[in-house]
Amino acid sequence: MAASTLAPVADERIIVDEDYGQVCDRVADLIATLITAKPTAVLGMATGSTPRGVYERLIRLHQRDGLDFSRVTCFNLDEYYPIEAASPHSYHEFMNRVLFSSINCRQWHVPNGLPRTPEAIAEDCLRYEELIRAVGGIDLQILGIGRTGHIGFNEPGSSPFSRTRLVHLDAATRRDAAAGFGGLENVPTQAISMGVCTIMEAKQIVLMASGASKAEIVRAALQEKPTAEIPATYLQFHPNLRYFLDEAAASLCLGT
């Protein structure tokens, strides 16, 4: 793995690699090490383009090196609402396509995006939290970061005490998703997401970011005072958090 060509970072929580591929190698190796040491590991999974390279590498580690997911349990951060699990736009389908159909993990959970009453949604969200607690909590949570500083679908304004719940999506989040849905009008206005407090209870958190377009929000997440307007700033309070960044994403938070 090539060393970064940038100046050293001042914050030891920040790990910078030259490019996205090297970031993914490092995070996949971290996950593999955890599973090897603890075959019953509980992973918190993220969707979107950022972690996709990690999932590709985990598949290779499983198929080539025999990395065993048979006793691993996975919980997805979020799901659009309302949406059918079989929809090509659902996160359930995304996770099945890019990871779970190619490894031997059978205990994986994604929030239920089916339309139902508010009472049923609330009950299912409580059940999701109970499932996480029943397996001893999340050992390692993978996160990306949105342009608004959202983690999962905890949009600006989210409480640090929030739990899994139905949320309204920020306009910027919906615009970013519009191309994949074939137009803004097709993007759901709501989602079900783990809460900030749920995320913060993970024993270890890995936040990944790649590309110059994420540099400013990464800087804000690291350096701004924790605020509901940038939910990722809450992560500063976590005792075992690391930021895995490529040089472009880290360019505004480097030390000398």
C-alpha cells in the first residue's frame, strides 16, 4: 500500500491513503481482522458508492481466502420509505446485489421499507433496536458522509439522542439520489434510519470519504463544534472512531 504524499495529519484518528482503492483495502482488512478474531462479529453496514469498494474486497477475501461470514450478523443503517424490498432502488436489494449474494452471511437485516401505519413503523423500529441489543451491539459500524453532514439518514436537525425511526429526507439528499431514481420526482421523501444514538453505541466506528467534493464536509465534521446542523460532528464524542480518507477528501484537514 503506497504511503500518502501529503503532509502528516495532526489528528491520529485520521488515516489518509493516496486513493480510494487503498482506503477500501485498508477498511476491508480491518473488517477481516475483526471477523478472524471474533467470528460472531456484528457489523453495521452502509450503502451508497463510498463503501462499495470495501464490499468488493470482502467478497474476494471470502471467495479467495475463505473469510467466513457464517456466524457474522449485519445491520443496515437505513432504507428508503416507502419501498418494496425487491425494488432495484431499495437498499435491501443493493446490499444483496453488492455483497450478501456473494458471501455466506445469512443473518443480515435491513429496515423494513414497506408501507404501513405509523404505529407499525414505530414497533418495527423498536424491534430493530432490540435485535441489535440481543446480539450484544454493533462491533464495527461503517459510515459514509453526505454533503449535508448526514450519517445514515440522520439529516440536519437530528438529535444526538435519536433512535431508529422514520425520517424526512433533506432536499439535498433527494437531489443527490435523483439520477439513480430516474428523476427527483421518483425519490422517496422519507426513510427509516438508525438514530445518532444507535450509531454512537457501536464499539468502533469507521467513517469513509473519498474525493474533493467531500473535503469541506469532512473538515466540518472533524473541526466544527458538534451541532445538529451537521450530524456527523456528533461523532467527535465517540471514543473509538477513525476516519479513512483519500488525499482529496482529507485535503482541508491536514496538519503540517
